[in-house]
Amino acid sequence: MKALPVGIQSFEDLRNMGYLYVDKTEDIHRLITSGKIYFLSRPRRFGKSLLVSTLGELFKGEKSLFEGLYICDKYDWTQQYPIITIDWSIIKHATSEEMERDMCRFLSQIAAKYQITLLSDYASGKFAELIECLFEKKGRKVVVLVDEYDKPILDAMFARIPYQLHIPCDAYYHSLILLWLNMLGFDVLGEVPTDIGRIDAVWRQEDRVVIAEIKHDENSTLEALLQEAFEQIHDRRYYEAFSRKNRRVALLAIAIAGKETACRMEEL
């Protein structure tokens, strides 16, 4: 029996090393020959990177890799296209400056393989220039394949959550709520230090500052947890540093008890 391709994301490796492959090239053929825009929503470890790799080998015209598969006698193998494959898992993106710099390096490396010199100083310019030069050099449309497109987005979201919160129980729910608030577009700071404790979450809106306290207890009630959250905010006077700046301050209590959740807000 052939080995299962666990963790194999390269179509070339999968085929040359004899791994088991369930033929999906009929779907790929339909994808590239009909329609125009598709949205493929798949969870992690569901073969998205392998699909990108398969498309790359197909558009390069690597017919030998597709022997015995549905698409082998359906595709015009004389149609070979220049490929730009962008893998965001290998492009540094901790800051916008680092991302710009590493993308410029990445695009220049691709250009060098085709004996192309890019003149632009910026990644966006280099990208457009590379596509134009490849089209002029090869006389064919350029195929752009993007993998791990969501990695910079997710990394930016999780960067807002303090490292110590990535543990089970109370902090687990705390981190989920911070992630959710960031996804809603709030510029949330977590675990904000004060001289008498740490505020679970703080964010600024146009006309006010919101201070949130999160409470979780499987054996308590939502009402008791909401009350406990408000009492902690008031007892420790978390709001003082913000109210002194002549801003409106809103207090938000978030309670999690078993499978139930509740929140309540009050204005100072």
C-alpha cells in the first residue's frame, strides 16, 4: 500500500516519491477552464498548499507529473506560463517595514532567475514591474499563486494578545475575547498594567475609553460574575488614569459561566 502524504505540500514530491494521491484533477480542470472567480473556504491541513503547488506544476507544463490522472489528456501541455508563487509563511512580516523589505528581496530573487532587473524601490512597484517584464519576455500571461495569505493577518491579530494568556481556563477565554474584539476592528490592549493591578482590556473609541474586566467561573452565576467584575474595576479604580484626561469612560463587565455568557456596560 502506498504511504499517506502526511505533511507533504509539494505536488512534485508527492508524485515522484510515490505517495498515495486521490485524483482531484477533474475538479482542477473544471476550475481553470470554466468560470472566473471562485472562493474556496477550507480549514487548516485541508490541502490548500498542495492545491497551489499542483496548479504551479500544471501551468509550468510538467506533464510527466500528471501521467495517469484525469487531466493528463485534457490539458494543452504546450501552454506553459511564467509563475510567481508567493508564500507568506516564508516572508518576514513582523512590521510593515520588515514586510516591505523582505518582499522586495523575494521579488528580486524571482526576477534574477529570469535575468530581469527590477528598477522600482518599492514592493508594489517591483511586483507590477516583474509581471510586465515576464509577460514581455515570455509572451504569455503570468500566473500568480499566493499561499498562506492569511498568516500575516492572523499573526497581527495574535500579536495583540499577551503571550501569558495562551494557556487554558480563565486566560483561554480572555485571549478569545481579545481576539474577537480585535477582529471587530477595535484597537484593544490586553493586560494593561496599573499601580494596583492589570486591566484585562482597554480600547479607545471616538468619544470614550472602554475598560473591560473578564470573569470566568464554571460554578458561579452570570449575575454574580458581572457584579464581581464591576466591583474589581471600582475597588482598584482602574478608570482614574483615563478619566483624568477628560475623556468619557465606559466600564464593561464580561462574564462566562459554563456555556453561558453575558456582558453589561455602565458609563461613569
